[in-house]
Amino acid sequence: MMSQQQRFIQLPLVGVILLGFLLGVYLVVWRFFAKPDPEIVKHTVDTPAEDALKYWTADKMRKAKPAKMPKTDDLKRRKQEPRRPSV
């Protein structure tokens, strides 16, 4: 009777260990093939803040136009399925 209880406990334990191992392998492979983050570009500003405050008068602020924003449609595209050769 004791061996059946040990076997009953060992099988789920082996399954949990195997599942953990497979999950670890999956995470390592996923991280390896993941796309790198886009590079962040930093730059310094040589103009003092006081000069910017003097430049932007109320009249210039009223006449200012918004800058064009980048298109984000390209980010929504997904990988296309390969075409099957026609017979």
C-alpha cells in the first residue's frame, strides 16, 4: 500500500518538474528571438531656458501650428502567411 502512495506522489512531482523545465526553455527561446527595443536617441539642448521663454511670446503661441505626427499604421501590420504555390 505504501508503494502506491509514493508512486501517486512521484508522478505529479515529475510532471511539475518537467512542466517547469519546458516553461524555462520556452522563456529563454522567446527572449532570444524577441525583437529588440527601438533605440532611444538622446540629445542635449544648448539654448538656455530663458531664451526660449523670451522667444515664445503670446502672439507666436497663438500663430503656432502643430507638428506632424509619425504614422503608426506600420506597427499594426502582422506577419503575412506565406503563399502556397498554385498547382
